[in-house]
Amino acid sequence: MATSANLSSIIRFYAEKQKSPFIDFREFCTWVKKYAEHHVEEQAELVKYLGDPTGTVTAELAGLEQKHLAAVQQNGNKKMIISIAYFSVKYAERYKELLKNESIPYPIETDLPKKFPTNVLERKAAQEYFIQNMDQEPSKSQNLYVVVFPRELPSLVLPACVPIKLLIESSQMKIRKILKKEEYHDYFLKKMRSANPSKEISVKNFFTSFVDKDYNGYVDVTDGDQYYMWNQLCYFVRQDFEKIQDRTADDTSILQAISISEIHSSYLKEKFQTDRKREEALKELQSQLGNPPYFFSTPQIIKFQDKNGKQLLGQYSEEDLKQTLLSLSTESEDATLPKLVVFKVASGTRYYIYKKKVISLIVRMCNEAHDNIKEILVNSWYEAMIEYSKLPEMTDKSKYELKLEKLVEEHSPVLYALLNANFITLLAAEKNLDDSLQAFQLFVDGHLLPYSQLLMLRFEDVMAESKARLPFIYTIPLISWIIGLFRAHKIEKQKKEAKQKKETVADPMEILENSEEGAKKSKNRHEALAEKAKELFAEFVPEGSTVDRELNFLTKQWNRMISKDAYNNLTEDVNSLIRDYTRRVCNTLSAQTFTKERIENLADALVRTPNMQKITEQKALTEYVQLYMLRLVSNGAKKS
């Protein structure tokens, strides 16, 4: 045996050497000292057993007892060590012999020597232990268990290293051996036929394939009809053998084999149901990936729920989720893009989206961004023109395109990420292969269309609308030019005065007093609430999206009016209710109490009012109320 500093292995080696698991403590201590002296150069850790090893051995034995690897027993004046590993190896060999000779009975608790302290062994329920270890790799542990069967059958003595598959195979062999006997063969075949009058051929085929086969090994019974007939056969055998009063060792062994096979069948049934639920959950996952808003980050995917409101993660494992997303986003046919594509926004968050949804999402986001970006441009151009100044993008169309790109990047990061994703050009090339991608033209001659075309924001239209807001006097060229000269002179003068004022050294104490007084005045309750609301946006708005986009999306979910006027009227009525409600509750709120939970409770209370209950899409409405309230509060400081 190779040298080892592991006391359990040393005890087992000594037990095998003296051919007895019961070891005299004093004799062992004397021997282990000599063992250490002989092998200490090969294994330095054995140095602890040099000198008087009694204390070291006693301390280590206490640890082995806790791990059920050894036991210490007082036998009169003698102290005995019992090697559990010795019995584990002995019974493991016995189980291997079972596969060669099915007549050998299973080792049971009463087979242990009378002086063996059975209380040191862990007791395991057969159903729990078998199912828990069914698909596990064979253990290298030297533990020994007492496995307790139902129906008061004798308990097995089972080493941890014995695989459960060996037990299943041996159980089938024992059942097959009984059924091969003439008096049992025809008897149980007749019972099976009587129980299945319309399936006599199937019964005969099953019985023949299991009982009369030459190969005496495991038979797969997972197929539908075979699974049913196998369970029925086990039931009939158990029913008959349980009636025997004075059971022999063979009778007991058969009942134990039946119990093992029934536990295995129960496991197969549960595994089938679990696998089916898992497959259904994965199909639901793929289905929900195709629902609005069409793009999802991993944290959002983890929160997916089934139709009953139960989270999908749990019905499949994290590894299943990872493998499914990896498969959908990497595997493809005919050198085309995979079914699921991935893009990343500036913050680093990765989103998944079906490639067939990319174009429609870009169209939707371009439409949503159109109004917002147009309003920003018109306002900024109007403010510039009212001051008789010009912005770079007002005179140069190339700079106008760059400005649009910058605004898209700032206000619609998901749209910007999609338009600049590395798969977009490849997707455009696939348009000829997929009719669903023909609806919107993104590229011309391999180049992305200008942002002005994507957003449908012509330079001339923005300029015209900006000018339309100007007072009438600005439309008269000569007067406008003269006013512009005076205005430019005035602006230059104001700049010089501001620079001189900045260079003037003020009294430090006066500055400090003014700043402290100003801070106290500006930091009122509404401003604190508005700041807290802005912080809470991250809790309600998905990363990469905006408040306006989410509100627009949710409105379309709960507002099902077909007529444009009816749609607008209902939206305004709901918004009016939310504004009035928010105005009232803001009088009792503080920044400290304004939390995510508080917003959810307030929104829930409003949605439960009679007027709101008339709207059927309650979930979307509740989310809309939460977000709209947040926006109102965040703008409170400006409107107060």
C-alpha cells in the first residue's frame, strides 16, 4: 500500500493487515509509531506520530467519528477502534459480485457483526438517498450508510462508493431471475395479459424482451408503454411476495429489488415531468423574447414570468438559460446571422433581440425619436435666432447630420447602439433572403442612410418651423439686420461687464454668507422631492430607454381606443387624474419617505379607484401611473 498521512487510510491498512476491523487502541498506537518511523522520509506529515502518538491519534479519532469514518468503543479495560472504511471496502466488493451472481442477497443491517456499533452509521431514507445520487458520479468516499426501505423491509448496508445504477441493474437481474422460473413466468404473464386485454401482443413483446432475453443486464424502461407495463409488473410481483408470511432471504431480496425499481420509476416519472416543464419554460422564454419592447438585458430576462405569474428561472436552471441564449445568438444556417443578435449600449449593458425584430424596432424608435429631437432642435434654433446668433448646424448640413447623431446618442441610446451595431450591415445584406426585412430601407449602396432621413427631419423643415415661431418683426430683412447689429453690440458689452465682474475680488465673508443663505432658500421641500424622483428613475426606466419612450409604450398597452380623438381624450383624462392626485399627495410627502415602495403603493391606490377600474389593462396602467407620477414630481421644482 502507498504511504499516507491520512489516519482513516492508515487504520484501514492496519485492519486489512490483521484481517479484522476491530483494532486494539494500544497496539495500534505502537504500530503507527513504527509505521511513521519507517515512512516519514516519504511522507513528512507522518512526523506527528513519532514519539508518543497516543494524544495525536485520540484527537484525530474524534474527528473521524464525527465524519462517520471510524468508531471508538470501550471493551472492558480495552479501548477498541472500529474501521468503517474496512467494512465499506468489504461491502463494495459484495455489490460488485451481485452483478455476476443475482442469487447473492443484498447486505442488510443484521449482517454486521454483533459488536459493531450501528449507531455510528448515518441512516438515509431510500427514496431520498437514491434520487439524490441517481445521476451522480461514483463517490470515492469511504463512508458507510444504512439505507432504510419503506414497508418495513430490512435496511441495506450501502457504501457511498457504490453507484445507484449498480443497484438498479442488480434489482432488474433479481426480478428477472424470479420470472424465469417456470411457476412464476406463466403466472405473471397471465396476470399482465388479464390486466391489459386489448394489449396482449404488447404485453407479450415486453415480457419477452425483459424476461427471455439472453443479456442479463439493465433494460431501458423509459418508453411510454414499456414504462407503464414495467410498473405494473413490479406492482404484481410486490403484491404477491408481500403476502408471504415466513420470508426467506431470497423473498426479502426480491422485495428490496422491487422497492429499488419502484423508486427508480418514480425518479423517471418526476424527471420526465421536470424535463417537460423545463422545455415548456424554455419555449416560453423564446416566445417572450419576441414580445415588446423586443430588446432585453440579462437582468430583464431573468425576471421573465409564465402565464401564471411564476418566474421562468427556476423552471429551468441558470445554465439552461445561459446555454439557450448562447445557442440562439451563435448558431446559424447558411452563413446567415443567428436567430438572436446582441448589441451593447454606451453604458456597457448587453441586449438580446431577434434579428427579425431589429428593423421594426428601429422604425418604432425613429418615430419616437422624431418628435423629441425635432422639439429640441427647433427650441435651440429659435433661441439662437431670437438672439440674432447662429449655431454651426444651422448653416452647414454636414454639421446638422452630426448634431442629429449626437442627439440620438444622448436621447435614444438603444437606437444609436442598434444603428451602429456590427450586425446591421450583415442584416441589410440578408434583406433579400427574408421578406420580413424588406419594410424599411436602412442602407443605400452599403452605407447607412443619413440621420435626417432615418428620423424624417429635413434641415429645411426644422429651419422653417424655428423661423415660424419668431415675432413678425424678425421677418423684415432690413429692420432685422439693424436690430441684429445693436443686439450683437449689446451682447458683446454684456460679456465684457461679466468678465470685469468676475475679475473683481469680493469680500470672502460676504460671499460665504450669501452662498449659505442662497443654499438654504433653494433647498426647499419640492426641490428635494424632485431630486429624489430623478434618482428613482433608474428603478422604473430600463437602462438604455427614456421616460418618454416608456410612457409612450405603456400608453399603447392600456389605451385601446381606435379613434384618434377618443385615444387622446382618454389619455388626457387619465393624465389629469394623475396630476390632481399627485398634487394632493405631494403636500404630505418628504424626500425621506418618497421611495420606490411608496410610489408603487400610491399608484396601486389610484388604479383601484372606480374610474381607473374601467380600464382593462391594469398592469400596464399601474406602471404608467408610477412613471407619470415620477415625472410630475421630478418637474415639480420648475413648476412650483
